[in-house]
Amino acid sequence: MTTPAGADRELRAETTVDAPPERVWALLTDFGRMPDWSPELVRMLPLKPGGMRVGQWYLGINRRGAVVWPTRSVLAVLAPGRTVAWDTRSSGARWIWEIAPDRAGTRVVHRRPVPGDLTILSKVFAPLALGGSEGHADELEAGMRQTVARLKAAAEAP
């Protein structure tokens, strides 16, 4: 099976972590540490009181080279110990993390399904500031692989 090229494809990164699901989940849902894993995210801050819950808003500060931009995301799915996902309003993308026990460790999948409808902001911003939607999608997927690898390293550290 071939992977579709271009920006209109699901982006995906996955691994098996030699750590229990509880440890992986605790690291994954500590959004203050998300910049430790992600090469593009500089900071992720909750914008409403009430802690991590469906409907919570987050401000993401992202950087690619000299370009810095904010995003507003809304926590869309929270299945403790299994799935967390947020919708980035500025781009129309949903970012999903899924974990599951796998033998003695944890299977981790990070994916961004094909956005249903890219926002006007995303259609204008990606070509002007990020070198185009397709190039940015490739870079995002590479960054997702790096994010998953960094999460794995942190979870497996003594």
C-alpha cells in the first residue's frame, strides 16, 4: 500500500515504548512538557480554568526557523489512558494521540487525519510563511516522528 503524497494525507508516527501505559499517559498529558517532545511547539498553555477536559482551550506558540505563530486548540477527545485529541482552530486540523498496552510496553500512535476543510488562514499562511502546504505537511510528519521518539526516550528513561 502506498502512502498518498501531498498535504491531503493522514500524517502518522508510531512506536512501541518499553514502559507501562500509565507512565506514557502521564507524560503525554502533561501539556506543559509537550514542547520537550515537539520540534515545532514552543509553548502550550491552557486558556480557561478547569484543567484538562473536553472543551478546554489551549494557546500553542509554534516556531519554524524565524517564523513564529500562535494557534488556538480545543481539547476534543479525552479517553483517559487511551486517547487525547485536540482541534486546532486556525488550521482546521485534529491532532490525535492513541496509546494501548502492547506486550510488556505501550503502543503509541500520533496522527493527524486529513483536515476536512483547511481554514482560509491556513491556506494563506502555509504558502507564504512555511514554503507551501505540501512541504509543511512533510515537515510536520517528520516532526511527529521526532515527537514520538522523544516521548519514547523520556518514558523509557530511568
